[in-house]
Amino acid sequence: MRSQKDWLSYDVEEMVSQDKDNLWHHLKSHSCFENLEQMIVVGADGLVIKDIRGNEYLDATSGGVWSVMVGYGRESIARAVYEQMKEMPYFAGAYGTVPAIKFATKLLEHLPRMDKIYFSNSGSEANEKAFKMVRLAANIDPSRKGKYKILYRDRDYHGTTVATMSAGGQPERRNGFGPFVEGFSEVPHCLCYRCPFDKTYPECNIDCARAIEDVIIREGAESVGGFVVEPVTAGGGIIMPVKEYFPIVQDICKKYGVWIIMDEVVCGFGRTGKFWGHEHFDVDPDIITMAKGLASSYEALSATAVKQEIYDIFLNDLSKPEEQTNFFRDISTYGGCTAPMAAALESTRIIEDEDLVENSRKMGSILLEKLQTLTSLPVVGEVRGVGLFCGLELVQEKQSKTPVTESQMAELMGNIMAEKVIVGRTNSSLPGLNTTLYFVPCLTVSVEEIDIIVGAVETAIKKTFKECQVVA
Ligand SMILES: Cc1ncc(COP(=O)(O)O)c(C=O)c1O
């Protein structure tokens, strides 16, 4: 009989060859594995991950996609999941379970202006639920009749499904997957460094925000119901809007009855040095979506939070036959799994008890300051960010802001890895502009770890770009 531990043991060469033969990796062209071995991650503790060959790396990406908020190796999360699974592993979300009730209640403590929580499994799904709410409301609420269209922003990302890709502002993610869903329209991004209007802040009149009104009018205000937006753009290049941006957006959306769907999938749970990314701004979203950091990715969980007014739209009167199906007819099988809620409750407890949002703020400003010293290098165009969410954009030449090439980026990433540090980058997203490095470590990061990360990147930049090399 096989022991329970068998699934934890492996043969290194067998894993390497079975990885090549059987596994289809996310977001990678497998042509590169003709001559290259894919890294296989086998262990982790704190911010350090270990690969199957025994190499250790300092992970400045919180698990590759910015989601392991509390760091690796948290036994208390594993224990919470184990205890919950023994007690009651699953029942469909049409019913209540204790961890779902407790975690919804915990989330609402952190969202005083929200009233109901709807659980699902991924950021894409949480956004899809929001889109479905906009669309169903447009059909059943007389005051929102026909308001089914949803605006999204250039460079923002909201997920990988066909509908969320239809709301995606990153052309390389969309290429070849069309035709897309009808009813989604793009508005400009708000990155000052590459202003879509070629203007300079603050004389620009914040045209990037005002342009939203033009799009609403062009589409027909009677048909626009939602605007989905990241508080700080993540995969599109770490873009923090100026302080005037969201209040202007809010006024426009209010004027035309457009719900603001705040996509907190990346920014939530302390990433930006506040519990929610949108807390940096004077804005009051109608719907908030979240995933990634919810359970620190120890388990898969996402949620869509709404205000009471939105929830009430779907309270149908069962005595009226014409209203029989006017409730939110949506389900997510794994939205009923209880282990993710247990993991999320424990991860959130850790964030609260260890004051990790404050650590994100404090360490984030140290990280930003240290990265800013790299702007003295000729290829560092801009460093930007907030909290533990920083980006460094590389250019061939500062004046023209001509981006570095894909092959230079690939070489640089290899050179950073050689320093035993993993950072992220804009990846297959923005044509010609996949040139921003990401620094998004777990919220537990220390000053010493920040020094290692920044030092490794400085060394790798100098090695990659000859114009940065110090001539003796
Ligand atoms: C801002 C944002 N929204 C939504 C998503 C989609 O989340 P998921 O990959 O869990 O579907 C992502 C993923 O990176 C994201 O960055």
C-alpha cells in the first residue's frame, strides 16, 4: 500500500522530463524549452523559494503574480485548512457554511461602505460576476433599462475569460482571441510618463479622466452601465493615477448612472500600503472585486462586494410571475469550497495581527526610494509605485523614451535570475512596451531583503546594458 506521504516524494530527473512531456505552462511559449529546462519550484519559506535543483531565490514577486501576501511557510494557514477540511470540506454556495459567513463578515469590516459579498474562485470570475450584475440590472431595473455597456481602461487587465478579455486594455493579451463580447469600450490610460494626450501634469486638465465623459456620450449615456478600473494599474505597468483622477471619474460616473467596478484583485489586502488600493483616493466604488491576496494564494478564492442598492435590484417579488427569474442566477461550484475561506480568515488575521499593511507602507517607501537611486543609470526611464508595488521602466535613451527591446529585456531577466533574485516584468501585454520591471514582494519583506533585491537589479542592469557599465 502506498503511504500518504508518497505524493510528496519524487525523483528529480523524472519530474524534469515529465514537466517537459506533460505540463503546459501558463503564459509561456514552449519553444523556449527546446534547449532550456523549466524551473520547478519545490519549497519555500518567508520570501525564499527553492527549485528542484536546490537553487534558492529571493522572490520579489509574491509568487509570480503578486498574491502571496503573508509569505511562504505559514503553518497556521495549513492548519486552518486542515481543520476545516476535516469538519466540512464543501457544500454548494447556495447554502451557508460557517467559514463563508465568518469571512464575508470579516471582509465587510474592511469595507464599511459595502453590504454583501459574493464568493467565487478567480479574479476573472469575480469581474465576470460584476459584469453580469451590470447586464442583469440593465434588463430588470426600470431605472437602469438598457445600461449594459461597460467601459474599461487602456493598459488595465481584468482577467483571462472571453468577457474579461473584452474588457482588457492590453492588446497582446487579446491578440487572436476575438471576436470579443459586444458592449465593452475603451477609455485612455492615466500614465503621466507616457501621457496619451502628450500633456504634462498638472497643466493637463486631467484629460485622461475627462475623456471618460466623451466616451460615455459617444456610446450613448443611456446604454453605459459600468466602468471597470484598477485603482493602481498592475500588469499594465504599475500606474498610480494623480490625486484628481478618481474624484473626476466619480463625478462623471455619478452624473451618468455608471457603476464604478473597482478591481482590487491585485491592490487589495495591503499591497499598496493601505488595505485597499482605492483608499488612496477620494472615490466610493459601487462594486469591488478581489482575489489573489484574499487567501494569500494558499487557496483559490475571489469575491465580488456590492452595495445594498445593487443587491436590492435582484430581490425579485416571487408573487409576480414576470419577476420569477429576476434574481442573480449565477453559481460557482468552487465558490462553495470551505478551505479557501478558512485560509482567507487566517491570512487576514495574520495581516491584521502583524500589522502588515503598515509594513507594506513603510517598506514600500524604502523600496521606492532605493529604486529611485537607479534613475541615475542611463536606461532607467522612470521608477514609480506605491506601497510594495513598484515598477521601473527601461528605455534606450531618456529624452526620447524609446523602449528597450524584447531581447534586452530577456537578457536582463536572465541576469537578474543569475543574482538569485526573481522580479517580475510587463509580459506579452503591451506592444513594444513590455519594458517595466516589477517589485512586488510579500508584505513581510525586510530592509535587508530590499537591499538584496535592488542590488541584484542594479548589477544585472549594468551587466546587460553596456552604456551602464562603469569604465575604470
Ligand atoms: C487587476 C487584475 N484583475 C483580474 C485579474 C484576473 O485574476 P485571475 O487570474 O485570478 O483570474 C488579474 C490577474 O492578474 C489582475 O491583475
